[in-house]
Amino acid sequence: MKNIHEWYREKLGNKVIDNLKKNRFNARYINNKADSINYLEEIINEYDVIAFGGSTTVLYELKLQDIAISLGKNVLNHNIPNLTVEEKLKIRKKQLTADLFITSTNAVTVDGRLVNIDGTGNRVAAMIFGPKRVVVVCGINKIVENVDEAIKRIKFISAPMNAKRVNSKTPCTETGQCVDCNSLERICNITTIIDKKPPLSNIEIIVIGEHLGF
């Protein structure tokens, strides 16, 4: 059964990779988390100023921020404890012009589109324009059929868990699913669909054949 699951994940992942390449993205499929960490460490080592989007996949499961710190890189981290609102904002703005920005995506469609919903917008802004290089890391569980299914996945899977992760006082942290609230702490304020690679951005998408993130 394990071989069947691996076969399916590889077929699905490579189909998405082919379509991402048709949409002008740099893209690759990596079978497992360990190999992806090795590849990403090589990329991190090429740059000096590194920034990360708020991502369970990137920060906690792959621990890429820890790797960047261990390599002596200048890491732009707006989640350092005890930062003031002004200090966090200053770091977020610097992240937009980092040498390397690493994040995940809420969903990727089979036809090669990236779909994301953000609360503040700094993550999706950096994905689209600014950093010298952007690397988007995506677990196989985030592949969906189309944009409608992507938004549905985000609203009913990703957003409630992310709201819970950051301790937002929103209805979804009580109900477990989106109710399209009007809360001041709502994390679903900005929806972006990247259909094709923007001409002035260097974006690489890595699809990993394991379940990662929300």
C-alpha cells in the first residue's frame, strides 16, 4: 500500500509541476521532507538576508528559519517576542525587499495556480513582488482541483486552524469552520490568485510528497 500511495503522490505532484512550469514558474517535485530540507538549505546558503512568511510548513515542520539562523544569515523575523507594533511593521516592510523570501501557499491548483488568503497581506505581497527570490513550499495535501476548491479548502481547513494557531478571537476558533465573520481579528481579508509567474519576480514552487501544514 505504501508504494501505491507514493506512486499516486508522485503522479499528482509531477502533473502540478508540469502545469506550474507552463505558467512560467520554476517548479520541482521532491518526494520527502528530508530531501527538501537539504535542497532548501542549499538555497538559503546562497543569500544573506532571509525572510519567512508565517507558515507552519516552513517554520515548524521544515524548521527553515532555524537553519538560516544556524548558517549565520540575517533573518527578518517579525515574531520575536516583545516586539512593539511599530517594530513588527518595520520588519514586515523589510521582508518585502529581502534577498530570499520563503513561505508556503494555502493551496495550489492542478492547473498550476497559487491561491492564498491573508489577514494583513505582507505574506502575499512578498510572494508577488519585491524579494530577489521567492521560494514557495507546498505539501501534497494542498493540491486541489481548481480555484473554487482552493478557496473552499482555505475557508474550511486552513483558516480556522491558522486562526487558532495565532490565537485570533474569531468565530472559527470556536466553530472550527469559517462563518465569513466581521471580526477585527479576522485573518481572511485579502485573497490572491497567482495565475502565472509575474515577469519581474523569481518564484520557485517546491511540491513535497508528504502532508505538511494546514
